[in-house]
Amino acid sequence: MGLDFLDFRILDLIDILLVATLLYYIYKLIRGTVAINIFIGIVIIYLVWKLTDFLNMEMLSSFLGLFSSVGAVMLIVVFQQEIRKFFILIGSTNITSKNGIFKSFNFSKRSTEDLSHIDEVVNACQKMSETKTGALIVIRRNSNLDFVKNTGDQMDIKINEPIIQSIFYKNSTLHDGALIIEGKKITATRAILPVSNDRKIPLRFGLRHRLAVGITEKTDALALVVSEETGQISYLKNGDFCFFKDEQDLVDKIKNDLI
């Protein structure tokens, strides 16, 4: 009887791999947010609960089991934004495409060499920062962005620094709205993004920043904003502002988030 746990089936292995993959994907989805600490705590409590149940520690197991039941409701409240993003991602992802669900679960990583265009994007932002040229750039990860692309002018342009600068040039007819990047191409300009109503956004940030927060709240896309008032570059992910030390650090963070 004590050796029952050695009766290990291939389905048990598949079960473990699927759960591990799901947990990893959830971790990747909330990495860099405040919710990550709560997520790790919940995983630890669940593992301890299963261990105490296996060792027949009835009192501690019952207590942790009760806590886990209440925790399910807490999860819905605490991870409301992340749960919404998860279902948006599942509902909008084509399983057979190169941006499909298997790519989302990180079965095939892209190399940093495939992301060389990010250097061009950040260099363009740096040049626009020096001239205080306002800009709003959205970089697709997995979520379908057709609902915002359809509000602007559809494009099919290979990314390079001069083109990005010319799009956001103050006298350009394309400078209003957001520029959408998918893969190595600019696929839309003048796109209208959803505005965030988050009251925690500092008042010093204008409409471009609220739009960037809005699109990164509702999808897993990344956003870059160049302030027209200060020239400051902001990088946003999961509805939050991400700190970076310098231009190279920003490039590295974006590439890491796209892998």
C-alpha cells in the first residue's frame, strides 16, 4: 500500500506536464506585476496542502483545504485583470498560426536575432525624445489587435527608424493615434486605442499614456510612449509602467518580453 504512488502512468506524466505548462504561462502573464507575489504564495500553499494530505496530517490538511476554497474566490478578485487577459488571449489566438497558442506556451522561442527590428524602434523613440515629438507605438505579442487596427489606416511597411520618425513628424497626417507593429512590420497607423479609466495614473501623464495603459490592460501587447511635453520615453506592459535604466536596457526588456 505504501508503494501505491509508484504506480505511475503515462497519463499522470501528461497531466503533470500540462499543469506545469499552464502554471508557467500564468507566471509569464503576470511576471513583473504586483500579482506575481500573490501567485507564488498561492502555489506554495497549494503544494503544502497536497503534501500534508499525502502525509495524512489531517488537521493541517483540513485548514489548508479550507483556505484554498476561500482562496478561489480571492483569486477571481485579485487576478481580475489577468483572468480577463487570459480569456482574451485564448479566444483571439489562432492555434495554427505562428502567433498561436503553442507559441504562447513557449514551446518555440524566437531568438533575439529575429527581434533586431526592436533596436530600430527604440532608436526612433530616442530621436523623437530629443526633439520632443509625441509618439504612441503598440507592439503585438499574442492577442489579436484587429479591433484597434480597423480603426486606423492599414499598412504593410517593413520597420525602420526613418519611417517611424516620419510617421510621428508633427506635420504628418499620420502622427495622430497609435502605430501598430506586428512582427517586423508596421501594420496600422492612426489607430484609436481604448482609454484607461484607472485613477491611479499620475495626473502628469496625458492622453497618450492613458491609451497605452488601456491597450496593455485589455491585451498582452506592449506599448511605447514618447511624451510631447517632456520627451520622456515610457514603456508599458500589463497596464503598468516598466522602469528601465537606459536605451539598451529598454531594448533588452522588450526583446525579453517578446521571446
